[in-house]
Amino acid sequence: MSDFRQPGPQDWRRLDSVTGTAQRTAHEDSRYEAVRSRDARFDGAFFFAVRTTGIYCRPSCPAVTPNRRNVRFFATAAAAQGSGFRACRRCRPDAVPGSADWNVRADVVGRAMRLIGDGVVDREGVAGLAVRLGYSARQVQRQLTAELGAGPVALARAQRAHTARVLLQTTGLPVTEIAFASGFASVRQFNDTIRAVYAATPSDVRAAAPAADRAASRTATPSAGVPLRLAHRGPYQAGPVFNLLQREAVAGVEEVSGPPGRRRYRRTLRLPYGTGIVAVEERTRVQGNGGGWLDARLHLTDLRDLTTSVQRLRRLFDLDADPYAVDERLGADPRLAPLVAARPGLRSPGTADPDELAVRALAGRAAAERLVQRYGKALDAPCGTLTHLFPEPAVLAAAEPDGPVGALAAALADGTVRLDPGADRDDAERALLAVPGLDARMAAVVRTRALGDPDTAPPDPTVPDSWRPWRSYAVNHLRAAGDWEQDR
């Protein structure tokens, strides 16, 4: 940790909006100081590249710090790759936690990044992305390129390359299968991209895997599952997250087993190409730079769903949050300061399936279990207590059209209420409030959990504006401390 005050991502966004040369120079000097001190707080917030080596890295890279005059800064890995730089093999810049900006921001760029992370460009192309955002493809291309230095195709390509590296280094799957599972249209495109991003052939990337990954790859198959490290920045309070998941678990779809501190969360997933079952361990692995990861294993019927399922898990466990920015702001509040000190890095959990979360929040746990048994799709291959997928909104709307749950299911099914990663949060809240039986308090729960809004709290006069833009986290601190009733 450096001994100077680092500007956080919020500060850098303000600087990004200033066009003056002096301000841009100060902005980049601040970033260079983060690189010089190897500050892991900014991994994923930006990337730096070295002109003399042709390599780009994360800020915490342990390599010798390059001279300032040789360094370039990029907002995304895709932008660095598009400028001809290849990923560092030492710090793996493509494997850092995602930028917390995309969780916070509600504008078109933030929504686009969440959709790209969910695999929309791979499945529907840029045209499909533009339709979901309500813009033309040209407008989306222009806005992303202007702000991030890369368009949607380049951003999706960088994501495919990372997925390919994970599969190459953690599974024994044939290279041809990995190419298509990663979202590439051809083996040639796959080979060219791997060479451009990693300056190595797919075989070389596989051979360069760390010892732990090589050991895992000997047993990792589609049937045995894909082992994953779900990275996060800063401290991570896994206990409160698993407490929530255990309290809410719906039989047939989810289970939490094991003693506190060593619990395992398992659930079924409905994915674009098939189904999946995921297991995530409570125990947090810590890296020397202050970050860490959660161990997970994914069982997928179609490996093309790997990227999408990983992104949904990241939203569920809130792994792309910036705990430093959250704790700094909330820790300055007299009421919250002792709570933040007791639980640094407390997260605001989301969901792996927004539509499911909305129905469950409205119906309650007992009713949700009844819906699963009556209308949930049975897995072709049940795994222990995991036997079903949660019923789709269209199925619920047809089966039980009466009552608030039926009304909500119908609105989700016909698109009146949109809760996908690219949904506009304000529009979604207005649509939710128009559903009979759904009040402002329930809309706030859905906005926080399903839409990942970090700044939403139930309507309550005791929630001050001074907690903005992290009111969701503030309420979670109060709940964890027992100062806020769960159903308040």
C-alpha cells in the first residue's frame, strides 16, 4: 500500500471529462503513481502498456516499473490489445476483477458493458446489443470507442480470449472444442486472436499454465466441471453473503451445506445454450496484493455458456465492487464507521437470474419452493438435492395468471418489465411499480439485487443522502450488525 493519497475511480472519471492537457497529465501521473506502488486497488480500473516491450499489465504487476515516458494507459484490456499490446504472462491482466464503474453507472456505456459481459455480442452481434440499448449500432460503436478506446466487437473479442485462456489452462479439452466454446466463429479466428493477445500459440498458452491449473486440468472435463477462480479486489466478507444465500435458498434450485466459514453454495442455472450447476466455496483465498478469489466449479451442458455463467456469478457475489471506495465513503459516517471497521469489504449481493429474483422476492421462500415443484423444469441429470430450474416467467404467467406473482410473471414474459443486464434501472423501477401488488419497498429490493444498483435503499427516513452513492452497501452493513430488520 502506498503512503500517498491515491485518487479513486470516481476522481478519475471526473478527470476523464476534462480535456485540458494539464488535467490529463495530472490524471496520468496519478495512474503512474499507482503503477509505481503496485497498488492492487486499481486492478481493472485501468491498464498500462509499455512501448518498449509491447506488453500491457495490471497496475499491481510485480515486474520492474517502467519509465514514465514509455508508459501508455488504457481504460480496458481490449483497448490495449487493439493498440497492438499483448497481455503480460506474469500478472495476467485479462484476469483482473471487472471495473466497478460498470456496476455503478446507469448510462449507455455502463449498460453496454454489462450486456457484453453477459455474452450478448457473441450471441446477437452488435445489432442485437444496439437494439437492447435502444440506440443505433453506429451510436453504440461511437460512444464505446470514444470513452473506452474499443468498440463492442473488440471488447467481446478480449472477453473471448480470456475465456479461451481459462479453458486452455484449466481443462484438458481439445483445442478445437475450446475455440467454439469460447465464442469464436472458427479455429483460424481463435488461433489468430490467441497469438495476437498472448504472443503465443494455444498450445504454448496451455503449457504456460501455473502448476495448480495444470493439476486441475488433468481432472477437469465437461462432466467433472470447470474449476474457476472468481477474483475480487480488496477484502471480501464471504460470511454475510453466504448467510443471505442460506437464508433464502429455495429447495430443488439451491443448497448451502457445511459449517460456517467452510460452506458450499450450489445452484442450478438456466443459460442461453443449455443448463448449468455451479458450486462456490465460502472460504476466501487471499493474494499478497490484498485481493483474492473464491473457488468455484461449473458443470455446463454447453461450454459456450462459460462466459455468461461466470459473469452471472460475479454479479451474484458482487465480485467487481470497489470496496476501497465504498468503505472510504461510508466509514466517514459516525453511525456506519464502527460497522465498516468491523466488516471491511462487505458486499451487496446480486443474483444469477434477475427474473427469478423478482418472482422469489414477491412470492417469498415457501411459495417459491411450491412454484419450483409444480412448474420448474426438471434437470436431465439431477445432482443431489438440485433437481430443477426455477420456472420461467412465461410458464408461471400461463399456469397461475391471477394474483401479484402472475401479474409480475406476465410483465416479465412480455417485456413490460426488463431486468436484464442492459436494462435502464429507472425505467425498470417505474414498470415494477405499475405491477399490481408490488410496492416501493419491493421495487427497491429488485432494483438492488436484480439490477445491481449500489445506491438503492428501501423507502425510509433514516437513510440519509450522505450515504450516496453506496446506500445499498450501507443498508447491508446495518443488516449484518442486526440494526436493520430483514423485512423492515
